[in-house]
Amino acid sequence: MSLPYTVLWHSTKWFSLGIVWLISLLGGSSICRAAVREDTLHITTNIDELFLTPAAYSVLEDPTGRLTIQDVHKPEWSRRFMVASQAFTSIQHPSATYWLRLTLHDAEQAERHWYLELLDSHINNISLYQDENTAPAVRTGADLPFNSRPYFYKNFLFRLPLTPNKTHTYYIRLQSSSRTSFLARLRTETILAGHFQREYGLLGGFYGVLLIMVIYNLCIYLFIREQMYLRYVAYVLSCSLVFLSEDGLGFQYLWPTLPWLNQLVNAVAPVLLLLTFSYYARQFMDSAERLPQYDAWVRRVVLGSAALLLIDALMLHSGLGFWLYPLPYTMVCYLAVRVYQRGFRPAIFFLAAHSFVAISVLFLVLRKLGIHALTNTFTVYSMNVAFVLEIAVLSYALGDKIKAIKDATIRAQERLVKQLRKRQHAQSQLLEQLQQNQHLKDQLNSELEAQVARRTEELRHQSETIAGQNRELVQANRLLALQSAAIEKLNAELQHDLQQAQEARVLSREVDFGEFSQIYPDKEACLTYLAELKWSSGYQCRRCGHEKYCDGREAHSRRCTRCRYVESATAYTLFQKCKFSIVKAFYAVFLLHTHHGNYSSQELSRVLDLRQGTCWSFSQKVAEAMRRREQTPEYDEQESWTKLLLDTHEVGVEDSLVEQGSAEQ
């Protein structure tokens, strides 16, 4: 097996040896009985299963790959066979061919059927020769279709016909493109049948758990559209593909007639697992936000390692790609440690989940090193158990993270709702205040109108009385002519006063700053009114003439959608570059317009609470705008003071006005 997780061995070698030694003390000896370390293996009646370690074979390495069965029978080559535990415990050179010699002596009285199982399903070519036969009894391998195997089983299984009280010698010719061990099992037919049921049942349960996790998380993704669940599904699918390629079930059930596809999956599946693992782990720990610089390095290293691994697996076949795995996996684990130190609690579950896999990798590392003291059924399939535990812990961690995100979102929404309620309450109070102000204003206007009406009626009555008396006096005596003239003069003055009262009522010439502030209470109200007045006839870009716009960054500004030119509400108005309160500037324009520019800067300074120099400069700017307005053909003496606000003429007022006004604020 060549799972990508074996890369952890290089960084945890001594620690792994210590863990394995402790497990060996607690776990006891192997469940299978090991063969005697000698040239000939004796099979007795009380033996139903033999676990064949490299000590059970004699091995011959053929670097050329040209030796035949006739050659290895020759004395010069036969003498070169060595006990495997003293020479080779596994295939060290993928380019070479290895001959294994196995000698068995059946000491039983009755004949039983024995089967030899090679535990590695990735050996490219296998030929089994019996005794002195020159033709192979069985020829199979991973380079051939699955139906070339004598038995429909995920590993290579061969029947060894043994005759009671007779010694048999078997030669096994192996050729593999990857490093693999010589581990095998020798079982009787009864033991093998029970083993098939248990093994395929457990593997079926294992892949059932993976399938359930894929469907479950995929359904969650389809419901909530959270990308993390989709990445988790991709990670579990890549794990499934790795296991299907490693235990041989993929070749047995999914692509039995495509050995080239089996080789491609064996090469690509670990790389795909590396990519999906880092892809899921980085989003799970939010590394792009928590550690952006380190996350960028992790992404580059993972992509670079994956590219080199693919090139080596598909083109170079150097066998050195194994050393490209430790760096990206170590960087991802270090990333988990860093984010946990920064307070991300689910990272501890991520580390705990992969610690199960790391422990199971230790057993795999020992088998790769040729240490088979702890090789048994549990250690061989511990990787499957570790992945089930990892998936369970990662699922819990993923749910815990989603729950934390949900809780944080709920808290943020609650704070937002409180803020909106406060804002709504403030708006309600403001609206109520405006309604009260409007009510008071309407009441005041009604009272003024009633008073003016009463005064007018009184004046009219007095005028009629005086006119009647005047007629009577003219008719009665010339001497009363002077008095009549005086009465007429008084009547004219009263008529003039009446006209002025009517004009004051209509124009409402002057209000104090407090009443004015009720109409324009703040900067927002002034900018809103100014923007509506400025673009009342529609928007048109001053740079390119385009008529479509979007909101700019500044409040009430508009950005051209074609040339991106931004124009604020105060641009090209009297308030351009004016940095003191725009509310005070509005009131200053109102006062100056109301008094036809005859309003002293001292009084304006007192009313606006600004420096006299600032008030004088601004009043000059407004007076100049009024003069320009009076020169226009459409000028009307009774027009509103707001006509001055959109004056676009650049006047020569020094910019010190802006600095003085901002300093006073």
C-alpha cells in the first residue's frame, strides 16, 4: 500500500516507533501464527493458517529481468537464493524482477486444500511455478485484466496442491513498479471462506459509512449552499477513491477490464487526496482570513507538489515522489496549530481527527521498513478504522463550526435589530417633533392671518368713517379742507401699512435661526434639499454629458456610470469649498437675500456665532451672486432666496474662508 499519509513517517519516525512499542505491549501478539524461520515450512494437523513473513522465503534478485524458470533451477543461480530476511524484506528496485522460493512439507495424513494469498494487490506481474514445471501454473498481475486471476478476490490468491507426507517447492516471479513487501498468508479452504465473509462484510460497512457521509453532507450543501460541505464531500470522495485503489476493490468491481485505468487511479488518487485535503482544511480553518500570508504559501506548496507528483507518476516513474508529500501535509497541520493558538476552537478537532490516521500510518511505516512483529488483521485495516473515526470527528467539528457561525450571525442580527429599533424610535420622535413644529407653524400663521384680517377690517371701517366725515365736512365748511387733506394723508399711510403687512404675511421676510433650524435641522437635511434642487431637471455629467449615474461614496453625491466622474451635492453651488456648517450657510444666504444684501457682517457674526471676517467674506460672495442674479432676464424681485443656491460662477473669494470656518467649528 502507498497511501499519501505515509509521508508523516519522515517527521515522526522516532515517535512512531515508541507508540508502536507501547501498542505491542498492550495489544499482545499477532492473531496469525508465523511460520518457522527455516527453508522448509512444515504443515501439521493443528495448523489452519500461516502468516508468511520474508523469513519464510528464499529470494533472488534479477536486475535484468531475463531469467527464466530453467535458469533459476541451474546450480549457479540456485545457490544465489538467500533467506529474504537477510537479503531483501521487500522489493527495493522497481526495475528488477524478484524470484521467491517457498518450500512446504505437508505432514498431515489427510489431504486439505491450501491457498496462498499475496497481501499486496498492486504487483504488476506474477507467475507461479510448481516444483520442476517449466510452464507457469498461474500468470496474473495488476497489468492484466482482473479475470486473469484464478479466483475472483481483491488480492492475488493461488491454490497450492499439497500431497500428504511430501515436500513441494514453489517459485514465484514478481515484477512491480512500486516498492512492496513479500507478505502473504497460507490458509485452508475453511479458514479462507470465513475470512472472505468477515473481510468483505467489514469493507462493505466501511464504504457504506463513506457513502452515507457523502450523501448526507451533499444534501446539507444543497439545502444551505455552504461551500465547506461541498469541499468535505470532495475530500471524502477522494478518500474513497484512494481506498478503492489500495485494497483492490475498485479493480475488482468498478474497472475490472481496464488495468491501465487501475494504474492511473493508483497514481492520481493520492494527488487528488492531497488537493482536496488542503482545499477543505484551509476553508475549515478560515486560513485566508486568519493567516493570509501563510495561507498563500500553503496554497503554492500544495499546487507545486501536486504538479510534480503528477509528472513523476505519469511520466518519470522515478519512485521519488514519496518525498514530495511530507511538506504540504506538515504545513497544513502547522496551520491548524497556529489557528488554534489564535482562539479557533474547532482546529483541535481537526488535529485530533488526523491523529487517528497518523497512528494507523505508523503500522504502515513499520511494514514498509520490514518490521512485521505487529502485522496482523487489525494493523492492516487500522487505516480504514482511522478514516471512519476521522470522518466522524471532522463531521462533528464541521457541525460545531457551522453552529458557531450561526450563533454569531444570530447575535449580529439581534444587535442590528436593536440598532434599527433605536433608529426607528429616533425617527419617530423626530417625525413627531416635525409634526408639532408644523402644527405650531400652522397655528401661528392662522393667528397672524386672523389678526391681519381684523386689522384690515378695522382700517376699512375707519376709512369709510373718515370718508363720510370728510364729505360732510367739505360740504359743511371750507375751513375743514385742511383737516380733510390731513385725514386723506393719514388714510394713504394706513393703506401703505396695510400693503406692507400683506407683503410681510406673504413673504414671511425674516425668522430667527431657531425657527430656520426646524426646517433645515442638520447637514443631512440641507444636502438632501440641495441635491433635489440641483438635479430637479435630471442628471447630466458635466464631463461627458452622460445621463445615467449611481451613488458615490460621499452622501448625496452622484457618479457617472460612463466616465466615473463624481460630483457632490455642493459642487458648483455657493457652498463649494465652504467648510463651516452648511446649516449656518443656508441661514446666512436667507438673511442676506431677505435684507437685499444690507445685513452687516457684525450682526451676521453675532447671529451665526462665527468670526466677523468669515461672515464678511461669505456675505461678499452672496452679494456678488445676488448682483449676477439681478442681471439675468428672468429675475423677479419676489423670487425665493433658494434661487441663489445654485450660483455656479467662480468668485475670487480667498480659500481662507474655508479654513477659518472649519477652525471655528
